[in-house]
Amino acid sequence: MSFVDSVAGRVLILDFGSQYTQLIARRVREQHVYCEVHPFDWDMEKIRQFNPKGLILSGGPETVTEEGAPVPDPAILDLEIPILGICYGMQWLGHHLGGLVAPSAQREYGRADIEVLETDSLLAGFPLAELHPVWMSHGDQVKNLPEGFSVLARSTDGVVASMGDDARSLYGVQFHPEVVHTPRGAELLRNFLLNICGVEANWTMDTFVADSLRSIQEQVGPNGRVVCGLSGGVDSAVAAALIHRAIGSRLTCIFVDHGLMRKDEGAQVIDTFTKLGFNLIGVDASERFLAELEGVDDPEQKRKIIGRVFIEVFEEEAQRIGTVDYLAQGTLYPDVIESVSLRGPSHMIKSHHNVGGLPERMRMELVEPLRELFKDEVREVGRVLGLSDEVVDRKPFPGPGMAVRILGEITRERLAVLQEADAIYRQELQLAPCWTEIWQCFAVLLPVRTVGVMGDQRTYENVLALRAVSSTDGMTADWYPIPHDVLARISTRIINEVRGINRVTYDISSKPPATIEWE
């Protein structure tokens, strides 16, 4: 039995298609409570086997009263466990139990204020005499409550913001407690998890590591050999460190350098992980990747080419090792969730390369020790394993590397220009106090040229965009307000030192509506 199977007091989240479903899971995990996300129509027998102590119904884009709207098995109410419905989840509870759900006269999208009317259960600790900011996103509302429910809170527009039936431990909120724009959302979720569901906060990374070591040893056995594709990123590094701790030299790591990393990063990866004692094979395949990408400007095609060539190179190197039984991957829980196709989920923004991309002919069993974890949990595991801050705090970097930060065709010349500019950008930010507050930062080379003046000569050169965001998990992100003097210094250095750039811009778009990466 794995640690996940043995965790007492786990919570199940049923996904009705909200873009925030992963955030609900993250917020639950932050309370040290284990949870999993599954489709809204997950089989009841599987739900009973999962044996949750509480159930959360996510939001979703549909209208609950319309034909074909996503509906869970009503038998979830027979489990007699606490249920919290969020947005669409609340509307389903209201509709199914006999209340009235109807379009709102005044739709609420974005910030709203609510007045708390009862503080005995879900909203315990919320003062009655003040307004509380929350994040709304709905066009429908529960106008008439089902029998047994009372209004726990209303918005200043008169909409039922929260309802509850304490006798049956059934609750609903029309707002989204999982987003940072609801400041006391974590407190509400803690009330539901610890006080109403009565779960124990026993989901810790120290215990996870101890159990994972045993699980890896059991899966691989005393003689099994594992190969791992090491990218230098946090996920593959922590996965490799965990497996190395479990089986030692029977793990071989392969680092495929596609030439699209940041300046000098390939050599840094090899140096770092060789010093950690990993059995590491480094392959410089940059010429092969660049040749395959020649003339390609579509971002999704770039990703597919890089994924295919990576697998080809990796497979060639793995065959040279000899008999290998297992393939390790740094698959994370968001990869698992987003790669599952279900009716009514959040749309996939881009293709994933961590799940399901391996050729069947490799015939190796997967070892995915981080499959149940989110990114910040992975970083915590890395610290438990003793990895350096340089490895654990590495800012997110896409698998296709700078291929998706060079808009348009990738050439050796354009790649060199971006690598130099990006290096200056990061060097200056690392010297600034804001470095630790920035979740991700990078430069983007645009397929745009503008007129400039350098000395007494006109220039017609490239435009570079700078991007920096603050975030906790990448699901949502705000553009980071880098101080003007720092931006001025960065711009001056890039234009003076990088031949081919004569204009620097700063991206002030948040996610949503933009994504963090440009491609």
C-alpha cells in the first residue's frame, strides 16, 4: 500500500470544468490535507473505494438547468459526508435538492463584497459587522434555497453568496474561495476541511519522501535499472534525486541538450548533477534539433518536433546503456489532470510533453514518483532531499526552451541574440531586491523590426519583449511591476550589448486573459 492509499481523511474534488479546479486542489493541499481531482461523472464504486471524508464540487461554465449540463451521480448525497459546492457546484446542490436556480438580473464577474449572516460553521471566524471581498464569476444564482438550507452570506447585490444545511453538512458558495482574490478563502476551506469534515492535517513531504523511497524500491526490485531524462528543471531533478536515493547507481540519467536552453545552461546542468553523484550521460544534440526546426514558425509544430526529436535521441542513448527496465519521468499532478480528456473540463491551452508521449517500442515500465504532487510540493521534496537552492528554486522553464520564446522561425542567429539578451535580463534582476518575488521571468524575441538611431546611423533591428510575473502556482499570474530604474538599466544594457536589438518593451498582461508564455 502506498502512502497515498494510507492517508487518512482524504478529500475528493469532482471537476465540472472550472478553470480554477486545480487551484481548489492546491488550496486543500496547503492545509496538509490530501485530495484528488476526478471527473464529475466518476463512477460511484470508485468514489466509495476512494473513501473520502469530504467532497468538493467545482465550478464550471455550464448552466445547471439546461439539457446536457454535467450532473454527478446523485448517490454522492447518500455517502452522508460533508459536501461543499463552489459556484456551479452550489447551483447543482440547489437545483437537485429542490431549490430554484435562475439567471441573475445583475451578473457578477470579478471582485464583489459579501455580508456574512451566520458564523457558526463554514464561515466561522468571519466578522458579521464588515464586508468581505470575494471573487465572483457567475451568470446564474440560487434564488430560492432548498428545504433545510439557510443563507450564510449575501453579496451587496443581494445574491445568495453562501448557503448551508448544518444538519446534513451540505454547503455552497457562489464565489471562488480558491483564488487569491478572495483573501479569506483559505480560512473558509480550512473550516470545511478541519472543522466540518474533521480530517487530520497529515499530508507532509517528509512522510511522502520516506514512503516514496519504499515504493520505488518495491517497484524496481533489487536488480531493476532505471533511466531518467534529466532536463535541469525542478521536476526531473527532484524525481531523479528521489530515485537515486532509493536505488543508487542503478539509475542512469540522460541529459539531451537541444541547444534551446538559456545561455551556458547545458554545461551548468551537467556540472551540477555530476557533482551530486548522478550517473549522467550528456548529449549535445543542438545541431539536430535546429536542423529539424528550420523554416518552422507555428508554435504547436515547434513543440511537436522538439518532443519527437527528444524521444528519438533519448531512445538512441538508452539503447546504448544496455538492458533497462524502467523509465523515470517527472510527471506532476497538473500534467495528469490536464491530460485527461473529460466532458466539460477546462480547455487545454497547449500540449503536454510529460504524459503519454513515449513510443510503445521502448517497452519500459514508468516510474513517476511525483505524480501526486504540485510544483510547490515538489520544491519542498527537493529541500527534504537536501538539493541546493540553485536546483530547487530554478524558475520555471518550458520543455521546448527558447523555441517558444522566439516568435517565428528559429535560426542560430536569432537564438544567439535571445540567449544574450535573456542572460542580461536575468543578471540584472538577480541583483535587484525584487528577484525573490518574481515567479517567472524571460525575454521574447519578436518577429518585428523597428527603426532606431545608434550614433549617427539609422538602424532597422529587432524588438525584444520582457516578461516577469508573480504567481504561486502558474494557474493565474499578475505581471510584476519591476522598478523603473531596474527596467531602464536592463534596456540600456541589452540595446548596447546585444547586436540586433534596438527596442525593448515590457509585457504588462496578466493571466488570464494572457498566458505566461507567448507561445
